[in-house]
Amino acid sequence: MSKLTTLKLQHFRNIDQACLEFGEGLNLIVGDNAAGKTALIEALWTLASGRSFRTAKPQQLIQFEHHELVIFCQLVEQEQTFNLGLSRQPDKLTLKLNGETLKTQAQLSAHLPLQLLTPESHRLLEEGPKARRQFMDWGCFHQFKAFLPAWRHYQRALKQRNHALKKQLPAQQIQLWDGPLIEAAVEIDEMRSDYIEQLTPFVKEFCQALMPELEAELACQYLAGWPKTIHAKPVDGFADVIHQQFAKDQLNGHTQYGSHRSDIKFKFGGQEAMLTLSRGQQKLFVCALLLAQACLYQSTSHHSVIMLIDDLPAELDAHHRTTLLKLLDVLDIQHILTSTSTDLIPILNAQKTRVWQINKGRIHQTMPDDPTNT
């Protein structure tokens, strides 16, 4: 099982220095709004994914009047200890694993399987397909070794093909990229389709645990990113689509169909989740999706994810908070969450719990209460 043991920060957001020694279960960070509690969650996510979930400008993460931030964590994985580090300057990023400098973010991400739940997570259902592709690709990245190379090959071929289309180069030069694009797209499609098929039973299980009142049957429908028919005529896979749509791609100046257009549709009783679920149920459904991913990851890798939850009381009512925390405890998933008050978070297992108070970027550990509100 994977467990974080230590997090150290320097000059991250409003946190000058911080060091946290994590417990195996619940790790609760308590503070007022703008105290810095979300920054701790953000730092871990930045280390694991290479990006913040709050800003697209990495330089905003560096504490004011400083020129470098440092994030370090220690992870224990099947009795092995891994030291992971990130330092960022305005014009330089350095990633390290056990003291050695890494070339890519993926090398570090593979050792830090974090999942994130925030007050904006319900947008997974509301907004366009990009967030759903990221959700799907997180699972494919951790489950299939071939996924990342295929994804990189696809992105390179797509970029080159789109460049050639935009520049209106001769057809022969544009079509040089068709073969690599098709080959990578077919690989990605097979892995994504396989992943959603494996994930669906787990999603159904956690929907039942979190929303037993729902009687409608859940279906998770994977969409490849290209049509099955064109002008009411069946197409013979992605290669046929690329061939038939070439003139239209030339006209538009970009590749219309492909793995970059993939999506997932979640339906209850044949109706899309957005139409059948209340806002509260949508939040619970996103929790079910993350728990499903966690269980599938654990069953295939024999490791466990680490769950980051920002402002849990804003997400769920008291009953569902307790239900979710019980599920995380039963699944032995280490979880790090924030709240404005300890009174809003049930302490189910004091021996596996750590609690911190944070105020204006300064953090200190306190003692968890006994589990009297389970």
C-alpha cells in the first residue's frame, strides 16, 4: 500500500515553511478561509501532476518576494521509501526522485497516485469533455504501460498534422501524419474502452453505497472521438473517418475527429446524469467515480491511491461525510482533507488520524478528538 509519510514546503503560496508527518488514515487540516489550508492540498497535487488546480500560471505559486518554491514528500510503497521533490523558479523547473533529476513529470507521477476532490469537482459532469478525458486518462496512465507512449505519439502526430493543415501545405505532406495518428488513436481507443469497461462495475457499487435511493440503472458510455456513421453510412474505423473527412479538415485548418475528442457519458435509466441527479447527488456521483478508480487501481496494481479533499463540508452533508469517510477507512485509503472546523469532520479512528491547525500560513499539529460522533 502507498502512504505519504512526510510533506515539506518552502515558499509555496503564503506558506514560508511547513513540515507535516502524515498518519495512515485521516489527515485533517483546519483553518479559516485564506489561512493556507488549500495550499497544502495544492502543493501535493502540483507535485503529483505538474500543475495547480487553482491557477494556470505556475509563477503565482511562489511566495511573494521569493524566487523559488520547494515541495518535498516521502512516500512508502511496499516497504520501499521514495523521496520526491519539485523546485520551481520563474524560468526553471526541477523534479527529483531519490536524489536523481528526472526528465519528465510522468516519471514522478507514477509514484504518487493522488486523487483530488474539490468544491469544483462536480464540473466533471457539467462542463466539456476535457475534464472527463483527464479523469479517464489518469486511470489509463496508471493501468497501462503502453498508454503514455501512445498518447505522446498521438499528440505529436496531431500537432504536426494540424500545423500542416493550418499552413495549407500540399495534401501529400499533410497525409504523412495520417498513419502515425491513426495507429496511436487506435491504441488509445482500445485502452480507454477497456478501462471504462473495467471501471463501470465499481462505479455502480459505490453509487449504491452513497446513493441507495437511486433505482435507475447506471450506464457508462465511452465515446471514441469519431463518428460511427458519416452521412448515414457506417464507417470502417478511424482510418476511414480520417480519409473521408480530409477535405473538411483542409477547409477547417484542423483535425476534426480523433482521440482528442473522446468523452464519457454517464446515464441513469437512459437519461444523462446532469438531467437526473440533483446538485448534491452530482457531488456524490463524483465521489463514487473517484472511489471506483481507487478500487480498480488497487485491484490491478496492489497499491493504493491517496485522496485529497479540499473543503469536505462544502461538498457533502454530515451523513454523507460520515459515509464517505467510513468507505475510505474500510478501503484503507490515506486521505488528506481540509475544513474550517474540526466539529464538521467525524474522527472514526483516532489512532490513524492527524490534525493540524493553520493560520496565515503557519501550521501546528493538534490532538484528534476521540471518535464520539460516528
